[in-house]
Amino acid sequence: MSTSEVYDYIVIGAGVQGSFTAYELVKTKKKTLLLEQFTLPHTRGSSHGQTRMIRKAYDQNFYADMMDEGYELWAQLEREAGVKLFRRTGLLVMGPENSQSYLDFKSTLEKKKIPMMVLTPDNFNQHIPNVILADGDGAFVDTTAGVLYADRALKVAQEQFHKLGGVIKDQEKVIDIKPGLTVTVSTSAGVYQAMGLVITAGPWANKLLAHVNLHLPLEVVRINVCYWKEKVPDLYHVNKRFPCFLLTEGEGVKDHIYGFPSNEYPGLIKICEHEDAQARSRSSNICYHNGSETDPDQRDKKTDCADIDILRRYIAHYLPGVIPDPAVIESCMYTLTPDRHFVLDRHPAYGNIVIGAGFSGHGFKFGPVIGKLLCELSLGELPSYDLSPFQISRFQTIKSPL
């Protein structure tokens, strides 16, 4: 094309991180374009689905610190849009009571004085019926936690961005990026220029970063999102005050298992496996997923079900009211960094290109905070948080897996 549209900032990728980044930029009166390769809404990336967990229970203090503001920003968006985005359910955390992972989760809440209820084997079933606590396991409840209505939240963020004058163009795949004082982005439908660019492309991050001579150690994996049928309808329903839950580790369980009360599909409870690099290798920053890497454009060709076998065994032993065979299996993608921490940084060679990537399956709840941080980086402002855990430079000593 002979002419280009000119903006102050372009954001590539309209998932939760990109949508909130664009929203924050347009709030500062910057002319902002949000580009998306698929038709919105879509289920191809990592931000789709009805629910995500929101919690302060983390085994790293810096995530709990960020979520203090995260809760406030989600509540602010609810007020601005007049739409319910969050339901408080509490989060039941279980795990071997002397294990490092369980103790780290508990310690974070104690240090930050986050409201919690410690349960004992004697009173566990009074508070949490229809769940069996494994011998030797401890349990506590992060009473601030709950469920985010993900699809609704993403739609609201995009609507608020549009109301403030932001431009969304979907069905436009980026085919080239030319860095410089002015960044030029070419898509399947047009050419755009801006003084700043933010890349929040999820599983497609490295495909886009190749245009600006950068490759990050990101691994894209297909995840099974499983729903299991209750033996008695609504036994684990959100209206029965059944909480979200998280098993830090256990017998035959290498990674976290997490679940939601039944709500999305009638009579079905969502229970999935989530890999935790910290639990696998606490003495090293190097940890790779034990599955095979997935091309995000070929996602549904991968059919690994090892996680489902683990979930079947767990449910059969510890959730007596759930049929241990998945009723619905959906697909999602994680974009994993070796240490499972995010990438929030400027391009090492081009300061006007900012990158948000590698959210490793736990980034959705941070959407409003990450949007604010990527906006601050784009504007050249001092970030609101210490971003050293999220800098690209930390990967310089990462070695290839054996």
C-alpha cells in the first residue's frame, strides 16, 4: 500500500494482556490501535473460556504484592462497566504440610496478613464436605480468592478501550514489523505506523519477535481443560459455597491440580493439571515442560492425555462425589518460560518496542496490572513494581534442555 495509518501506539494481540495494555494507553489520550489476527471473540489462544481463578495465594511474594492492586483494578473495571466480573468463593490450598511448596504458599499469606482460615483433619469436612484430605496433608483457605468471569472480562476490557476512542482491527495477521524511531507494522489488510509498539501475542510471540531479531526461550504447549460430572447435581456448586481449590503436590502428582466449583456447565466441575516449575526444581531456574512443544497454528493435532490419567486417579481417591472420567475436554495453550515467570520488558535493541509474553498459564488474573505496567514501559515511565523477575536479561544463562 502507498499510504499507512498513523497511531501513537500499536498493540499486537487482543488477548487479556493486550486488551488491558491498549485500554491503559488510550486512557492516557494516546491514539492506540489493537490488532488481532483472528475474528473476535475466538478460542485459539490463551484468554478464552468462561472462568479463571483469582487469588493472592502464591509461593512468591511479588505476585501476591501485584494482586493487591489487581483486585482493586478488577473492582474498578466492574464499576466503570456496570458488569459483574468476579465472584468470591475462597481458595482451598492443600498439600503435604511439611513440603516446601505448601509452606511457601502459606507463608506468603501469613507475611502479608491476607485473610485465611487454617483447617485441621478434625474440622476439615465440617468446612469442606465431599473432599477427602490426604493423610499428612495440611489445608488452609485464602478467603479473598474466587472466580473471574474470563470471557466477560475480556469483552468488557475491549469495549471500554473502544469507548475511549481506541481502534480494534481483527482478522488482520501481522506479516512484517520494521523497527526504527517509527515502527511500521504490515498486516494482511494494511500498513500502520506508530512511535511505540507492544507485542502481546501469546503463543505467537516468537513468530512476531523474529521480525525484530529476538528469540525468547518460550515453549508453547497445548493444555487439556477438563470438566467432570458430579454424581449428584450441584454437589460442588458455587451456590453451595464450594471453593476453588489447589493441590500443591501429592502422591503421584508432580504438578499442581486445581479446580473450580460447578458453574460453567450444569453438573460439571472444572479440574485440571497445572505444571509448577518451582515445585519441580526449586534449586534451579531451568525447567522445561515434560510434554512436546506445540505449533500454535496446529494446536488440535496434539492429543497428549497423560495429565488426564493423573486427574482420574486423584478424583477417584479424593473427590467421592465426582465421576472420574472427563465429560468435556477443551483446549487451551500455555506459553511457558523456563522459570514460569512472565516477560515484561523493552526490546534489548529497540526501546520503543515493549514485550509482554510467557505468562505460563497463570497470567489472566494479572491482566489489569500487566496492562498498566506495559503502558508504563511504553511511555518511558518508572514501573509501579520491581520488574527484575520479568526481564529478558535473565535468560542469558539458560541452557538448552538435555
